[in-house]
Amino acid sequence: MLLMKKEELRELLDERTGPCVSVYMPTEKGSIETKQNPVRLRKLLREAEKKLAAAAAKPQVIESLLSPARRMLEDNLFWQYQSGGLAVFLSPGLKRVYTLPLRFAEMAAVGERFCVRQLLPLFAEDGRFWVLALSQRSVKLYQCSRYSVAEADLRQAPRSITDLLEFNPGEKQLQFHGQTAGHSARGGAAGRGHAEDTDEEKENILVYFHSVNRGVNALLGGGGGPLVLAGVDYLTRIYEKANTYLRLSGGRINGNPAELRPEELKDRAWQLVRPGFEEAASTAAKQFAQLQGTPRASNHLKTILQAASEGRVASLFVSAGDQRWGFFDDASGVMDLHAKPDLCDTELLELCVSRTLDRGGQVYALPPERMPGSAPAAAVFRY
């Protein structure tokens, strides 16, 4: 899984060496369902090819742009490990593929810049969070969104204390009872008491968790979203001592994480991180409700597009799953919506998003049922 950081989102937003091809699709996991994933991608690439041709792209340019994605069609190993959503971005200057814990709506778009709206839940409302499932025998890190979960590759951390000793034989602090004289051999007055053994075990675990913490920070960096610990109480307390990740959640999932499915871990973690994710969007939605019916707010797409072009949108709400295809002319303010997208159409919700972000506005991608104003777009204006 190739994780996405905010810096990479900014790179996508800043890319202007068009044509830029954006492809989104949900992926299925299972013997029959997995076979449909390359079929779906092939269909979307054909759609992108038609749009490139309609935009007067030369055949050699089209082939150069799409060939990296076409090679994926025959990569059976790649498709075996897909779950969640696949996002592909292709331009002359940038080529990226992401498997992300989001359920994307199908899209193949061609334009002067990439379409990023479906990525926004990773960084804002209902965004990305993490669950670190702790035990002495294994550690697993899960990347989560509100509706999906996928195990991340914690490659820079040992998966167990045994792995730490194997890969770092010079780790002097670790003293494993199973690899030294047993308790009975040390028994009697000369033997160490159980309390001291327990303290030694805790020190071993702490050293191990320091190594895990380094791996977590290497993967997540400083902007990876909140991290929720799952494990028995004494292990989570030891990990807290080793942790240096700034967004460690105050709540915990108590108990043996091996007894819970990844989906259950995700659901329990969501209840802990949900208030923080929803606070900013809820505050902005309340402001929209207060200003609705005045010139400072609107849920009309044409009005929002005009305001976004002028840099007046302070907060924009867009429906995460909806699409609105057509065209908008800045000079005349004319907008035309099409029930079915033409080859040269623009996705207008995406246009709202890109112009709002370019001018420093805040964007919230929400489920349709949570949209203020009961429309696919709503906005609060600066003036």
C-alpha cells in the first residue's frame, strides 16, 4: 500500500504540466471479485483515452501517459492485494498510484490539473486514522477511514520481540527467560523473585516498543492522523512510555486485539477519534446554517463557482460521492450541466474544490446525508 501524505496531495494540486489524467475506482477482494478489478480499470482507461483524443492529444502522448497504468492490467500479484480504492494520476511530469482506505466513485477525468476531491476525506472530515494492535508476539498497524480498513506495511519495525533480537543481535538490553536459565534453575535464595522478573520483562517490552515507535514515525511522519492503541492495559501503558508520535489518541481499545477483526478495531477506534474529526466541519456547517439565505452563503453551484473563481469561498462543502459534469465559462458566468458527461466536460464540483484550495479556502468532503443545504455543494463566503 502506498500511503499518501499531505505533501503529496499538494504536489497533485500544484501539477500543471497537462494533460493530467485522474482515474478513481473501488476495488474488490475475493477470488471472483478480484478478477473484475483489472476489467474495471481497462474500461476507465479507454474512457480516459477517448477524452485525451477529444482534447487533441497526439497518439504518442496518449500512449506515453497511459502505458504505466496499462501495464498494471496484467500484474496479477498487484490485484491480489487491492482493497478499498485505487487512485491513478498520470501526467507528463508525474505518475502516481495509490491504494487507499476509501470507497471511491468511478471516474476517469482529463484536464489541465488532477482531480483530488475524492482524496480529501483522508485529510479532513472522516479522514485517515490508525490503529496499532499490540502484543509481544506481533504488532499490526491498520490504516483506517470511517468506512474502510487496511493493514499497512510496518516494514521498519520488528513484528515481535523475537524479530528484534534476530535482526539486532547487539541489543544488550533484551534478556529472554526462554533463552537463559529457567526460573527453577535460579530458584531458592539465590534466585530472583517474580516481581523482579516482571520488571525485567517490562524493560524488554519497552525496548521492543521503542523500535516499533521508530517504525511508526518513519511511516506516518508528522501528519498521519490520530493513532489509537489496541491491547491489554499493561502493554498500552508501556507503549505510551516509548511513544513519540504527536497525535497519539487519549482513548484506547482495551483487550486482546487478536480477538477482534480489523473492521471491529476500526469501528471502535472511530468512536474515539470521531469528535476531533467532526468538530471543524460541524462548526463550519453551523455557520452556513446561520448565513443561509443571505449573500454570505449559497448552495447553488453556479454561484459557488463564481465565488470560488473570485477567491471569496471561505468554507466549501462537497458531497463525496456526487459528480456534476458540464462546463463553466468564467468570463460570461454561463454554466451548463449534462446528465451524461461529454468527452470535453469538466467535473464542476472538482472545479469548485481546486479553486477554493488554490485561494486558501477550507474544503469538507461529506457523505450526501450530512451535506448542509441539501445540495451537492454548499459554501460560506468571505464577503
